[in-house]
Amino acid sequence: MRARLSFRPYALLFPPYTLRHQLLLAPGTSPLDSVAKDSYFQHMNASHAPLEELKPEQDLSLSRLIVVSNREPYEHRLVKNHLIWERTSGGLISALDPVMRRLGGTWIAWGSGKADREVVDQDMIVEVPPDAPTYHLRRVWLEPTEIKGGYQGYANQVLWPLCHLTLDRVAYRKAFWHAYQAMNARFAAAVLGELRGKSGFVWVHDFHLALVPGLIKAALPAQPVAVFWHTPWPGPDAFRILPERRELLESLLASDLLMFQTHNFLHCFAECVKEFLGVEVRSDDHHIEYNGHTTRLVARPISVSFQAWSERARTSQVTRAMDVLRNLHVFQPEVRIGLGVDRLDYTKGLLKRFWAIDAFFEQYPQYRGRFTFVQVAVPTRGDVEAYRSYRELIRETVNDINMRYGSISNAGSPQASRWRPIEFREGRIGMDTLAAYYRMADLALVSSVYDGMNLVAKEYVASQVDEKGVLLVSHMAGAAEELTDALVINPYDLEGVADAIRQAIEMPLEERRERMHRMRTYLATHDIRAWSDECLRDAGILPPDDSPTLE
């Protein structure tokens, strides 16, 4: 199947993205060398064709979908001299890997695995998934300065806390910005290399690569480019603290299609464009005209594979895993189980969550010994000091609560059993184990202080095949706009969260099942397949009607 695209070419002209010659970096050079000379790019090898010859065709094959993200979907590493691979974690990977498996194409990402270089060909490409390849993974190699300044610095210590409105955690350095420019230039060069002599639709993802759309369009004005911004977008009052706010806005407006998780985030972006560029969004169709180019804004809440999670939750492996977990945590039959599944990230509100659980046991002592909260905590960004200190604070808080309320029954006898209010499990877990936690949990608590979507909420609903659980979700998470039968909480209101936990525990089974059934019915038709098809329709790859989804 082939589809025609009609994107208006345009020329994006603003100083930070003026290309002196070519956008392909010479082998072995770092974009930072160029930055130091007030030029981001080096001459490419003479063996490469000049950029003027790189003219994308407007007749686009679905096999030429080009996804660009910082995180790679699969990584390779050596374990006892054996080469192994594994699928990486995270909401972006969970959402896009099924899309790429279905449609094929190329995924361009940073090769961060210890043995990633061992498996790529001369074009830095490896076929994935390794056990049943369906698409190409083209790896980008970052310099240490780009990793430290661009990824760990500007992306994770400036843009991430800014977008999640944790402004006291913004740690801005001008050197971070220069490294971020260099990192984005390297990704843009990889995209242009992938497009050399071939057509394709470029789909850029998230805050790590905000400059990539502008760089691509500066080199190839007619190249179709879409962006999906997975994190929240802050309003003008917060965004104004960013010195490079204009550069980021202009680069994103270089794209043809700009997608957000919710209408609220779309509105915040539009307000920033109005405030800092003096341009208004057309209210009738959410289009922005800037520098002679039109960008369409849409809200497309991302989702999960409802069918895959539901089917997994029903397997015998998950049933056995549930028995294993009950024995591991010494759950007594009368104990109700709460669940949290999060990266150890301050935006997930873990500290406030545990304070709320503390308040719950203080206000409702009758549930001591009768309710246990299981927290699966996945380490993240351990190379950033703010995350290391946050992790230690979380551990201390959990230990304090367990010491205060924990108990041992029948001490000294063979029937002795212990009870801890919080079962804290740090580290990655397998998919069957995760599905087992989701299915057995009487309630799941999502208490993000700010979140683009939070796919854990949707994974929990999809895995609740018995329809007996209750979802508690922060009103600061995008998922709250869709999953309206959840109990919506304010993560800053500790007593309110404690009351919601009690409400979930005491909710009649009939009401629990009615609420969960409605959410599962909604999610079955608003899954990752529906999301990807809507995005492809927005891009013009699929017709804008109710045509059957692609097989």
C-alpha cells in the first residue's frame, strides 16, 4: 500500500540552524568542535553525495517510516563473554516498538549498550528484534561531552524538570546548551544519512531532540517531519526561565505536525508561541503559520497494547507468578494489596506517595496488618546526583515507615509471620512478574506530580482481567483525562490520598467491577494500535477516515 503526501516546502531561516555546507559530520569528529568555532557542522567526506541531491520523494512507502529517539528499543551487552540482547524499558519504547514491528522502517537512536558496536554493519544498522527482525535500528554514537552535557545536562537537568514544573531542580549551564546542540546535530546527521537516496517520513520523539526538526528542515525543506512531545509542556510563566526558549519553539515549528499528549499541553505550547514569538494559533483547526510555514498541532494521548497485556495476564505463567509473589511477600489471604510501578524519578511523586501511606496508617490504624503497599521501583539516571540522592531519601522513608508500623505475629513459633506496610522492590522485573503484580493488586496508585500520560495506569487496567481492582490516578497525569472511572487524586493532598486509599479498599465489589469494566472497554478501542493509526492519519500516511487499520 502506498499513499501520497502533500506537505508544503518552506525555508526555515534562523541563525542557530543556518547550514554552512553539509549536515553530515566527518567520521571521528565531534559537533562540539564546530560549536567552539561558531559553526555546528564539519564538512562531510568527499565520498558522500552533496546535500542538494538529497530530495525526498513525495510518494511514501510505509516501510520507510523513520523514528528518531534518544533511547534505543534494544541494546546489546556482554555477560561473561557472551553477547546478549534485551528490550529496554520506558513508555516510549513500550509504545513505539509494536508500531515498528508492525510497519517496519528504521529507528534511529543512541547506541548506549556496552556491546552495541559489536553487532552493527558499516552503516551502524542492526536488524531488530534480534529474535525475529522486522525493522532496522540505526545507532548513533555520542561523544562523552555530548552525553554529559547534552543528555545528562540540558535534557535531564534543564528540560525534564522544566517540563514537569519542578523548577527548583533546573540546573542550567551554558555548556549544557552547547552540548545539546551538538547532540542534536549528530542525530540530524544520522537522519539525513538514512534519507540519502531514499524517501521516508521522519517522526521525532521527545525533549532530547527538540532541535532535530529545525536541522532537518534547514537541509531538506520539503522533507516531511512530525514530532511527538511525550512529556508535559509548561505554560509561559515557567517556560520563560529557559534562555533558549525561542530556539526550541522555532525548531519545533519547523515540523509539519506537532503532537502532544493532551489538549492542555497543546494549549500551553500555543500560549508559549503567542508569548515569545508573537504568533497566534488558529482556533478553528490548531494550525500555526510561522516563517512562511504551517504547522498543525494535535493532541494524541498515547496508549498500550490492551490485547497483549490482557492475554499475558491470563497465561499460566502469570498465574504461577502470582503464587510466587504471594509467598515472596508473605501475603496473608485477608491482606489487601496496593501497587505502585515507577521509575525512581522525582516527577513520579514517590516521596509524597509514601508520606500519604504513612498518613493512611496513622488515620486508619485498623488497616495495619490488613493492607500492604508494593512498590516496584526501577532505577533511572543514576549518573545524575539529583536522582541518586532522591533514591536514598526514598529508601530511608520506606524504612522509617516499615519500622514504625511493621509487626511480627506469633514470634518464635513455626507459624510466625511478619507484616510490613511497604514492600519495596528495587530493580527491573520481567513482564510476567509485572503482569502478575497488576492482576493481583486490589488497587494501583499513580501519584505523579506532573506526567505526560503515565502508561502504568493503562497497563494496570489492561491487566485487570478479573475486573476487581481500583485505579487511583493523579489529576496531574494525562491518563486522568481518559480514565474517568479512576479515583482522581491530588498528590499534594496527603490526607486526601489516604482517604482515597481507604475508599478503594472499602469500595463494594460490584462498583469496582463496573468502574474497571468501563475503563477496560474504553481502553480496548483506544489502544496503541488506535493511537499509531491516528498519528499516521494525521501525517497523511493513512486516509483521514474510518478505514480499516493496517495489517
